[in-house]
Amino acid sequence: MKFSVSSEVFEKLDNVCFGVIVAKGIDNSLVKNDIVEKLDQSIKNCEDKFKDTKVKELEGILCYRAAFKELGINPNKFMSSIEAMLTRTSKGKGLPNISPIVDLGNAVSLKYMVPLGAHDIDTLDGDIEVRFSKNRDSFIPLGTEETEILEAGELIYSAGDNVRTRRWIWRQSEQGKITNESKNIFFPIDGFADRNYESVISARDELASLLKEVFSCDVKVGFIDKNNTEFEI
């Protein structure tokens, strides 16, 4: 099984890059107070720092908004996951506690201002890929049972014909969500080699370290860019 990014993606977004983490042997069923504290601290830091700020005008967010426009996605209608989280936390609305893994990912995502996904490897149907959609690719939005059928040309995370994330880093599917039973997890961190490479790598390395420390699991890290388009999961 592998993670890959199609060549067409780099033709459209030349400097897009991905920090990658694979963690295996996780117990996501127990409450981890130290993770709750990390998320609470990240939320508080964002609220204090950005409470009087227009999040969409932050330098760290502008690169994602520009990429969305290049992809034909309206960033005002479909905010990237990191813009949505920062907007929510800056307004004092916080984030819910979902599970240790999701909370930890959100804490690191907020700290470094990068979108950070999490996919249950055991639910993948084949390789996971960042590519442009084909006609009839299907997507089930998180928290629903209704299937959406895509047209061609939308940037997605996919596993076979199943879309795991729509509009690149906008919304994740019900099929790949992390549950308390998830044990083997793939984390992508999306960024740009010429804009926030250091943040992508710092987020990757800190999350990898915390996963080992908190969950005593096996962790593997990698990096994807136009010169290295595949990673063995």
C-alpha cells in the first residue's frame, strides 16, 4: 500500500508538498488528559493571538486561499480545514474533544497553522492518492450517509473510486474517519515548499514524537514533493 500524488497535481500546484506520518499499533480508546491539555493550550493560544484578526488575511492562510483559487475552488465558500479551525478558535468557539488521535492532530495543526488529516488505514480500499477526480467518483460527507457523485476535475484524496477528502483539504469523508477502534493511521500534512515548508516539517516531527511518547506505537515519517511523489505505507 502506498500514498502518492499524481503528476497533474504538481503541474497545477508546482510547489505543493506533504509531510507524511504513518502510526501503527495505536490504542485510541482511552482518555488522554495530556492530549486534552495540549489541545486546550493550542486553542487558547490561537484565541489570544488572533481574536482581533481576520484569519483569511494571515500570511499562513493566504497561500492556501491562493491555491484554492488556482484550483477553481472559492475559498470564501469552501475554507481549508486550517482556516476553518483558526476562524472558529479566534472567535472563542473552541473545538470539541473527539478522540485522543483527532485531538492531538488538531492541537498540532493549530500550533503550526497547517492542515493535518487523519485516515484509518484499515478502511482504505487500495492505495491513497491525491489526484483530480473522475466522473462518478463518490463521496460520503462526514456525519452523513448520503453519497455525493463528483464531476471530473476536483482535487481530492482518494482510495480507489472512494473520495476520502473533497476539495483537497476542505472536508473529510465518513468512510475514512478516525474512531475509538482505529489502530493504524495515516496522517498527511499539506503545505508549500516555498511558503511554509518549515511549518510542515516541524508539525510532522512533533506529531511523530508525540505519537511515540503517548501511544508507544510504531511511527514512520516521510515527505512528498514534485521530486518524490510516492511513499510506502
